[in-house]
Amino acid sequence: MWRPTFSLLKKVVIPSMRENLAFSKILYSTRSRLPKSTVKLTLVSASVGVLVGAGYGGYTHYKINAKKSLAPVETEEFALLKELPQYKPHYKIINDSDTSNLQLILFQYRTCPFCCKVRAYLDSRGISYEIVEVDAVLRQAIKWSGYKKVPIVLTKVDEGYQQLLDSTAIISVLETFLRDKSCQLRDIVKFYPATKYTNDDGNKITDIANKYFIMHNGAVPDERERAAEQEEREWRQWADKVLVHTLSPNVYRTTSEALETFKWFEEAGGWRQSFPSWECALMVYGGAAAMWIIAKRLKKRHNITDARQSLYNAANEWTAAVKKRGRFLGGDEPNLADVSVYGVLSSIEGCQAFKDLKANTDIGKWYNDVKNAIEMRTGKVIAINA
């Protein structure tokens, strides 16, 4: 069975958290600054509910969690539902080779970078799952959840249906389970408590403790394995806190790019098949206009002088790290950092910014290699008529 919590924290989590803390100090001192007041941005986002969903739901997910007070006011586990809420899946991914014994439902915005990251992980592990495309305006598909952002994953457990939230935590929980199925998923979740905070604007937000860690049921990995896991954690964190910030200022750089981006979102997300025409128009034109305005504020907030160059710099930093390890950061096979970075970038694959990225950096080969590796393990897509 699992080692006592104190022993696990003392030998694995605490040392690694110290390492991550040092990394975080370097990360923030060299690449970003803590955001100033988000009141105006929140008001703009709320006035056009489509912004987060259709454009970058993941942006709000990160923005809200980026600014929090140091003192938590409440700690709780992921919510457990006794009964499955009513939902209408838009399609399923069925993999005949799936041995995970997991029954998963992913609630998402198709082009949210954090949702893309979760899909990339599930596909890389050959897992079957259902997908529910959330209405970006009304968000009726997740009205049953107290956590009003995506992605959300529901997984069947003996006691009911376990809610998993936060893209990074979702990946860590599922990866911990897949590496050792001797422990129930409900027990694994206890190592990733959801903590509620009050930010500087007085809003209650949720963060997940230990979300970059894969828990071990057994001996602590040797020094080489610890170093590899630390590097993997650091780059997963980099994907969330650095790479993601470069996306919005690029895909919404001009009004024409913003509109082009949202039209691709509409096509890639199958909005016309899932939502009323008026809502699609609102998401495309209203979302494009609003995100063009917000992108300018994000550019200033994160001290980005040249949007494209910031994206190129991030790609060059990543590819330099990959080259030291071989084909992927994980060596011969993609690791969780490879999958995370790929997932984030896949959210802009149909945009002009992505085309420029491939033309001006060396990231294209790595990206295609990861994509091919994941697609080899992905199940069949089965559409479901609403």
C-alpha cells in the first residue's frame, strides 16, 4: 500500500518542492512579472462571456490562479458526485487497446490550450474517453459543477463519479494511477488537495497542491530518475507560466488575425454542429473583437515588446532543451513535458502565428514527431449526433 503521507512528503514532495521553488524564483525574475490589478480585465471578460470559452478559456484559468494571497482560507478534496450529471457527449475517442480501466468524460472548449493539453495526454496514453463541448456563452454543460472553468474530467469510481480539475493536476493524477493501479484513484486524489484562496480582488479561486508531481508507491527514484523528474516538472511549469502567455498576443495581434483565429476555432471546434447560429456568430465576431483588445493588455502586462519574437524565443528555448536530450525532452519517447508543450501549441495550429512559428524556428520537426507519436496511440473518433 501507499507509504505514510509524512514519509512521502519528507522524502519526495518536500525536496522537490524546494527545487521547484528555486526554479519559480528564476522563472518569474527573468521572464514575467506578477500581474497588477485584474479588475478591468475581469469586467471586460465578463461582459462578453464568450472570451474565455471560445478564445482562450485557459487564459482565465491561468490569470485567476496567477494572483493569489498566501494564506488559504479553505482546503478540500476534489468533489465526488454520487450520480452522473446529465450531459450530451459530442463525440467519443474509442481505443480497442485501452487497458486503463478508466471511464472518463472530458468537458472542454475545443481550442483552449489547457483542454488541448489534457486531450494530448489522454491520446498519448491510448485512453478512451467521451468529450462534451461546453457552450462558451451559457456554459450549461458544466452548471452541475462548483468549478466553473474547463477542463473538467469526470471519472467513474466505486463511490460515484470523481471530478478532476486543473489540466496539470488532471494529468498528474491520471499518470500516477496508470503507473501503479494498486491504489484506488480516490486515494491518489488525496495527494492533490484543491485549495481555495482569496485573491487581491476579493475573489475566491482554486488551486491544486502538488499538481506538478507524480506520486510514487514504492522506493524513491534514484538520483538520475529524480533529476529527470525535476526537469520534467520544471518544463511542465514553464508551459503553464511562460509559453501560454505568448499565445494571445500572437493569435490576436491584429483585428484580421483575431477574426481569422476565431473562424478557425469555429471550424476546429465544430461550433456550427453544436451550437445555434446566433451563438456561433457571437463567439466568432464578439470573441475576436474582445480578445483583440485583451491581447493588447496582456502584451503590456507581461512586458512583451514584440509578440512574434516572444513566441519565437519561447520555441527556441524549448528546442534547445530538447536537443540536449535527443528526439524529445524525454529522450526516445515524449515525456509529460513534451506532451504538455505540444498540447499548448496545438491550440493555435490553425492560426497564422503557428505558421510563422514553424517558418522562423526549428520547432516544426519536434512538433510533428510528437504529433505522430501521439496519433499512433490515439483511438478512433466516433461522432455522436446531438
